[in-house]
Amino acid sequence: MSTITLEHLTKLYPGGRGVRDLDLVVERGEVLGFIGPNGAGKSTTIRTMLGLIAPTAGCARILGLDARVAGPAVWARVGYLPSEPRLYDGMTVGAILEYLGRFFETDTSARRRVLAEMVELDLSRRAEDLSIGNKKKVALVAALQHTPEVLILDEPTSGLDPLIQARFFEVIQEERARGTTVFFSSHVLSEVERLCDRVAILRDGAIVELARVVDLQARQVKRVRVRLDPADAAADLLALAGVRDPVRDGEGLSFVYRGDVKRLLGALAGVAVIDATIEEPSLEEIVLSHYGKGGGDG
Amino acid sequence: MAEPASVGAAFMNVFRRELGFAWRSLLVWLIPGMAMIGLTVSMQPEMSKEGSLFAAKLDMVPKEVLVAFGVQGADFGDPASTLATNFTIYELIGAAFAGILGATVLAKEEAFGTGEMLYTMPVSRRTIVLAKVAAGLVLVGLFALGLAGATLGTFAAIGVTLIRPAVVAAMFAVAGALFATMFALGMLITVRSSRPRNATSTALGLIFGLYGINVVGALNDSLAGLRALSPFRYAEAAQVVKAGGLPGGTLVLMVVALAAIAAACLLFERKDIHA
């Protein structure tokens, strides 16, 4: 059963920016990575899904409901972590979370305490004294304290130190184990690779790829590193179709190769190779081989 | 499965939060206002004693100027009439407080970036707006009551007996209506703004612009029609003294306030929230 559905979702801003014709279904209990470079339209998509902004065309439904129409009925079942959470200055963390918790019928105080302990959040501190990491912790607790069925995370770990990031991942993994559907926006592909079942890749406001993480990893994309005889210019190798992003470093040459491995081996045989390594690339390299490196400005 | 709180509970949650957020601001504006009005009112015995002298001096001022600044028809023997001659100052202070409060009541959530969390809580935007409006109206009402309290307290302290207490009460009631109108107009002009951080300066521009229209309209016959556009026109204390109670303009202010609140509410429900 689908939990999130985008149907031809379009939101255009003056100047042509925005998202166009997005079609996507996220199944119940699934963790979907929504990746793309900064400015690709990830936050616009999320805000449109949540009803914060109105679509230009198409629609978004969460748990079968359009948030622009059903508002509170949707938001009661969704936890949302904004990319840059801002808090009410002059209030303590505990008071802010209590204020947000009072929008729910059920008492959220017990779960709030558990979550605050999990992420090591001091409820007595004032909002204006918090670092970005601690503000994100507050927003994470706010998103989870009512035990939502759907969790929407917009760049949850950006700006966090590795220790806090690891704690965030633990919490998200727990939610996943509990059966929560997670929509995870990020521009850090390694996070998505680690947490998600499927990944949707957004570029210039359009979904250019939607695939299971394992399928992306299984693509015929290889990271190739060779050490060459200094006298060899390796022009034949670089001219091979499917070679992307070559980097020369003295004797060393590395590149991403997408294509028939036999042709790659044939090309390698034709140059003066001292040493060669062919390995599975990271998800990031797979996606960049699809995007091209210059695709990150959208 | 989490259920949203009842509409009433959500309303009270936002209402209490708004009052908690703005009470310091109320005190910052109200305490100097109360001190000023108390100081002015305390001069009533001297004003009454020297009334004929003041009246003679005012007679030398062109009638248009007296109307423009709300000091026409002053009777310094009547405490209510004396109060009316400087009441515009307190109306301007209260209008500034109310206008800024109204302009920022919704804009601050976007300017501070807290709207993204608030507007994804299980409560409709209409409930949030109405709770914020209710809190704002309570605050501007308290402002008018505070000024009235300082006035009556000072009269009592210096032993001045009000000849027409109903007129003084009506002056503060009209002032309250003016503050409510300025609150509502402040909210309306910033509700669709894409620059919520400019809300305070926008509100000040609105308030002094509307006051200026009233003054210019009184000074220049060819622009007299403009006065109808200024809420200050309908809240002139001199008109209250003349009418001996609430003037008809009070109703105009209330209608404008309600219409502006309704329009702001409808516009805000359709607004894209970016922060």
C-alpha cells in the first residue's frame, strides 16, 4: 500500500525554477532516499507534499490525503524535520517541545523524554544557546514525539558532526524497524546508500532516476585506477567510450567507466599498465556517472 | 495512531503562546504611554485655571490646523475636553504598537523560520490565525485599558472630578477600536509579503501614512476627501467630546477591522510558506 504518492507534481517559480511533473510512490514501511544537489528542488518537493506551498499542477498525497485539503489529519500522522530548523528564542527546549506536543490529543511527554535521552538533548537549555546540531536534535524529537507513521527528513544530517550524525542514523534505523515510512532527502549519497531501500534522483527539478539501491550498485559502472608507464600518454584509454571524470596524478590515472568490461580490458591491454585496480564504485560515483559532474548546479 | 488535539485546545495553545511572546512588548509600549498620559492629566488643575488664556491662544490658530491636530472646540474647564486636545499622541503610540503587533503576528513565524514547524503541526492555519488575532486583540485592548487606568487613576489622585465620565470612557473605547483596526490592517498588508523581516518598517509606514492623510486632508480642502481613508479620522477625541459618547465612526473602525482580519485570514490560508 502506498504511503506517499506524487502525481505529476509541479511547482514552478518565476524564472523557471522549481519541480516539474514528479511521479513517485513510496510504499508503507519503505525508506526512500530523495537525492539531488543543492537547489535541485528537494525542499520544494517536500514543502509541496506537506501543503506548505501549493502545487502549480498535479498533486501529492500522504496516507491517501492531500495536505492542502486535509491538513491536520495528515500532519498528525507525519513527523517533519526541516533542513534548517529554527526554534523560538526565549524558550527552553523542553517548553518548545511541550508547546508542539500540545497540538496532539495523546500525551507526548513520556516519548519526548525517551527521545531526548536517546539523542542526549538537554531540555533545560534555551533555544538561542543551541548549536545547529542541537537544534536539529530538538527538531528530530519534535518530529518523532507523537510516534508518526511517516517521517519526512529534509537534509537531516547536514551541518552535523559525525557523532551526532551516527546518533541520527540510529534513531532513523529504529523508526525503520518500527515500520515507519521514511522519506529521506539528502545530497550525501553515502547516507542514502546506508539507510534507504530505494532512491529517487532529482536533477533540475525532475526525477531522472528511481531505482533500488542494490540495483544502482549493480550497474555496470566501475571505478578504475591504473598506474602507467610515464612514457605512455594513455590517449587510447581516455578515448574509450564510457570513460568519465579522468584524474591524472603523476603515474596514476583514475576514472569511472560505464560500459562493457571486455572493452575496458581490451583498452587496458593496449597501454603500458604497471598496476590496475577495478572496483565497485560508491553510489555517489554511480550517480555522478549518470549526472555528469556538472549536473550539480540545478 | 496520533490524533490531533481538538480545535479548542489547539487554539488555546497558540493563544497562550502569543500572549507569552508579546507581553513584554506590551509593557515596553504601555508603561511610557501610561507615564505620559498620567503626567499630562496631572496638569488638569492648571489647565482649568488658565483655560481662558489657552483658549485665547488657540483662537489665533487657523481652524484647519486645530482640526488637523484634533484640538478644535477645546474647553479646558472640562477634563474630558482637555484630555481630547492631546489624545492624538496616545492614539498614535497605541496605533504604532497595534500596527507593529499586527504586521509581525504572522510574519514573525516566517522571519524567524519557525513557521515551517508550526504550520506542519496538526492544526489548521485558520485556527492558528484566529488564535493569534484573539491574542493580538486582547493585547491592544489591554493597551487601551492601561491608558484609561492611568488617566482615571491620575484624575482620582489629584482630586479632579470628571464632569462627563462617559465621554472619557468613550474616548478610550474609540481608541481601542482604532488600535484593533491598525492591528488588523498591519496584519493584512504583510500577510502576503515575501519579505517578512520588513514587517515592522512596513507597519510604521502604514500608520504614519494613514495619520498623515488625515492631517493633510484637514489642512487642504481639495484633499479633504482623503480623510475618509484614514482610521484616525474616525477616532478623533474632539468628535467624541462633541458627540458626548461613541461617534458613528466607531462602527466604521470595527467593520474595517473585521474585514481586514477576514481578508488576512483568507489570504494566509492560500499563502506559500517558505520558512
